[in-house]
Amino acid sequence: MRLRDVLWGALGIVLLFLALGAGWLLSLPPAPEAIAAPAIDRQEADATIAALKPKRQRPLVAIIGINDATETTDYLMPYGILKRADVADVMAVATQPGPVTLFPVLKVEPDATVAQFDARHPQGADYVIVPAMSRDDDPVVLEWLRSQSAKGAIVVGVCAGAKVVGASGLLDGKRATTHWYSVGELRDRHPSIRYVADRRFVVDRGVATTTGITASMPMMLTLIEAIAGRAKAEAVAHDLGLTGWDARHASNAFRFTRPFALTAIRNTLAFWDWEQLGLELTPGMDEVSLALVADAWSRTYRSRAVMLSGTAGPVESRGGIRLLPDQVAVSWPVQQLIAGFDRQPPAEALDRTLRNIADRYGTDTTDFVAMQLEYPKQGASQ
């Protein structure tokens, strides 16, 4: 076979793949128009609060994660919000001894393993919070969830943590939601689950589930209201920089679109322009702001946040969780250092970060990150 024939054949294959790719992109929907989230009536809101009441006056909350990959904000935001509220005892729990590596960024030392938790609290938790994990079928997690539920714990699946809860069987026959990207998978795997659209969180018979990552913020505030009343929840919401936190959500605004796919492809292909952005860990820093900011910068497909510290040991956050640095560094290029976010309420820190991402990489990338976080651009309360 002549070289010219080989080259023409290779060119034909390339053109075929380009045509298939173009066809796939054109088949995707365009960016959705702005959609108003439907209101939540008082009766539904009251029923949600009633369904989340704890079994003890000062409840015990366990946040479970697997050691090798648990979603950053799903794990840290519930911990930080509940710790600052001081209405419950909160423990970060892992399946095995050692640090928990979070995805897409950060590493922490948990308070206990599930075995240690069970030995200290044989009566079980009031609430078990389940983040998204790198796999949904970890046998230790699934058995522990079933055990805690049997002891009376309310299980809260945050984001794609609903898939983990579903794998445990605790969602069978119940109403639920999850991250927009995982809705189809959850329904295919568990046909008896009744998906509820246009709700940022859903509670049904001892199990709560939420939409994507940032929904853990209104979910935790609702939990605080169930534990300690509306006034306490309002005070914590103000501290977080929020004016509202109900279950309103416009589900159709979050889906796999042509702009989303094009941004993912474009940013991935721009590998020569990929950068690491330093973020200094300091004692007493707000783990909620830290999680939101580090998570957002690490989802651009153009950058990743790197945790810096002047020492190799853990750095204790505001809520008391121990953060582990990626690098020990006494300095970092100023133009590549993320700074100042810890002096803002978390919701404002996230909004500022999205604006900074737009300035650095363009508004398409900001929209891309907000879609992954399932964060309503018109405001965190919607």
C-alpha cells in the first residue's frame, strides 16, 4: 500500500471522528434560559422541619467518608456549618484509619473511624451525612448506613451521596433527588425511587437527599432549624452570607448542554496553560469558605488549588477539623496565590471566586463551574 493511500485513509478516519463529534455536540441542548424556581408553600416547609426533628435534645451528627476519595464540599461544608451553629455534636468519620483524601482537592484527618464511632456511641447518631464518593458500593459504608438507620438515625445523602444511600437500600420506594448529572443513573439503578424535580432537598421517612454540591448549605440550615428553631437558623444563615435557604430549585436550569461540553473540551485541550494556584492553610480558617473556594478553582479544567503551609503538620480549622497541606512552602508567586477569601462569609467568598474565575478564564468557565456545583447564578437562596 502506498504512503498516499495510508495518509488518505487516516485523514478519512479523522474526518469521520470529527463529524461524529460535531453531530454529538449539535445534538446537545443549548444553555437553558433563566427559569424562576417554584415557591415552597408553608405546609410543605413545616412538614420538612417536622420530619427532621432529632431523637435527642443535643443531637449527634456523623459525616461519613471513604479515605481515598470523598467530595470536598460535601464533606467539609456540613461539618463547618453545624460546628459554627453549635447545636449538635459533630464528628467527621472515615471507613479506615488515616487521612481522608477529598476530591477534587484537600486532605483531612477525620475524628474517628466507623469502628471507633460505634464503640463510643453504641446508641448511634441522630443524623448521618453521606457525601458523594468515588464509588457507591463500599461495603463498610453501606453496612454502616443500614446499621445507623436501624438505630434511628436520619440519613442525609448530599449531592451524589444519594447514589450511596440508594445502594444501601434506604431509598427504596421513597422520594428523592440528587445532583443533576446523576439523576438518570440513580433512577436506572433503583427504579422504585421517585425522583422529585424542582426541590433542592427532599425528605422522606428518615432519609433526606439534596441536589448538587452547594445544596448542602440550605440543607444544613434546615437541619439547624429542625434542631434549634428558626431564629438560630437565621443567625447562622446571616453568618454564612445568606438571606434565604428553602428548598426552591429550578431543576431544568441544570443539565448537560452544548456550552458545558464545549467548555470542558476547550479547557481540557488547553493543557499548556494549566496552572496550580496556591492557597495557604492558616489556623482557625473557615473550612466552609475553604471548601467552596478550593473546590470551585479545582473544577475549571484550567487550574487546581494547592494547599500550602509553612509546616508539614496538620492545620486546625475554625470548626476543629485538621487540614493537611499538599506542599510545605514559605512563599508562592503572588500572582498565583488565592487570598482574602477567609475574611468573607462563605456565600460571598464563592460569589467572589466565580467572578475571579470569569476574570481569569472567561464567563463560559464560570458557568461551567457553577453548573458542576449546581449553584443558582441568580443567588444562593434560589
